[in-house]
Amino acid sequence: MTKPTRVTNSVREFRTSAGLTQIELAARIGVTRQTLIAIEKGKYSPSLEMAFQISRTLDTPLEDLFHYPDE
Amino acid sequence: MGYAERNTWAQVISSIIAAAVYAVVLIPRLRTQTAHEVQWVQPMLWTIVASIVASIVLSIGIGIVAGMINPDTEHRADLRDQEIDRFGNRIGQAFLIAGSLGALTLTMVRADWFWIGNTLFAGFILFTVVGGIARLIAYRRGFQ
């Protein structure tokens, strides 16, 4: 139906390290908890803007949060 | 389950029930009357109104139950919901167009209004149901 993404992420690990709950991080980046859950499970690829918001909120570089495999 | 997904469930369920009730009312009439004689306008209008009302009531009901189960339940849509909504509309549009083309063809061959009206109605129902199911699959299986 939709093309599966090869992008993976470590949002959950960095969020828990930062001591934030899903509700707290979701509120800070302006999305619902369901959307944050979908991102963490790899079921939704956030927009570039949302990815930057997560990066800034967790004070973590984008490259550490989101990964794309080499060919 | 998020706010927009709950609303999608309500919309799909109410549309399927409404279409089924309409079919149950209309089909027996077609067995005893010609298409020209069948009274379909009133049942269709009632079906449309009932479907809209049922969708709103069901959506509110599911929202209340979800709020009782989990007080942190959110009552707003976000960017992902908007993207999934657009995706569902894109899938459903094919049926809306097919219904419109079917009705246009029937008009050209001067078919009875019964068939023209019901072909358009079928297009709307399929737009809602198929588009809604596509949204629900996107919510459950993931949306990239």
C-alpha cells in the first residue's frame, strides 16, 4: 500500500535517557502521543521539520536519532 | 487509539450499516416493481442523514468511552492524521470518479433516474468506506 521506509530511529532510547515520557515529548514537538508511538515503532516517518524538533528537544544530532543503511 | 482514528472508525461503521439498511429496503422493492416505479429518493435522503448523525453520535460515544478508559486521551488531530486523511481520500477518489463516470454514461443512454441516482450514491458510499478502510490500515500497519 505504502512504500516501506528504510529509515530507522533511536528516538525511544534518547527519550528515555532524557527522562521524558511519550506524552511529554509529544507535547513538546506538538504531536499526539499516538504519532510519537508510531515514530518510535518505525510505523511513521516524521517530516524533516518534525525530525529537527525532536532533535532539538532531545538535544541530540539528527544523525544519531535517525539512521539510513548504506547501499 | 487517537482522535482521528476513532472518527474514522465511526464513519466507516455508520456508512456500512447505512448502506446495508438502504440495500435491504430497496432490493425487495425491485423484485416487485420496475426501477421507474421504485420510491428511492426518500430512503436515500434518510440514509444520508442517518449516516451523518450516526457517525457524529458514534464518534462522540467512542470518545467518551476512550476518555473514561484513559483520561489522557487526546481530542485533536495532528500532521500524521492530516497525511493519513489525504491518503484515504486519494484511494477513495477512484470510486467517486468511477461512480460519476457511471452516472454520466447512464445519463447518455437515458437510463432511469433510479440507476443514475443510485450509481452516484454507490460512488459516495465506496469513497467513504474504501477511503476509511485505507486510513484504518494506514493507522494500524504504519504510514510512511
